[in-house]
Amino acid sequence: MMRCLFCNLKFEREPGYFLGAMYIGYGLGVGAIAVLAATVWEVLKWPVVKSTVGGIVLFLALAPAPVLTWVARVLWIYMDQAIDPDRT
Ligand SMILES: [Zn+2]
């Protein structure tokens, strides 16, 4: 079981613990793509569908896949600790 070196927090409290983080990651990804697509649409005046594809391409080019997963997991841990603190 992995624990934080600094505060001794258990990272994976139970099997499948980070499943919920996937939903956060999905939301963050969709949100980021929407912002990028809107930017492409505004700047280049492309049609909406083409701008959306442009937003997805930009997202894949700008955001290395693991970053979104890390951010989502950190947010997930903060949420979980706020609701149900691990005092062990
Ligand atoms: Zn820690």
C-alpha cells in the first residue's frame, strides 16, 4: 500500500478507489476541449464542427495524457478527504 512520504496519506484506500477520478478527468477534458474549440471558433471564424475538431486536436497536442489523470486524482483525493477523512 503506497503512502505519502510527507503526511502518510494512503493513496489508494480501496480497490477501484480512483474510478471516480475518471469522471473528474472526463469533465476536465470536455471542459478544456470546449474552451479550446470556442477559442478556435472565435479567432479563426471556422464553422462550429471544424472548430470542435480543432479544439480536440489542440487538446491532444497541448495536454499530455497523464497530466489530466494526475490533476483528476488530486482533486478526487481532496474531495474524498473533505467528505470522509482518513485518520489512520
Ligand atoms: Zn501527503
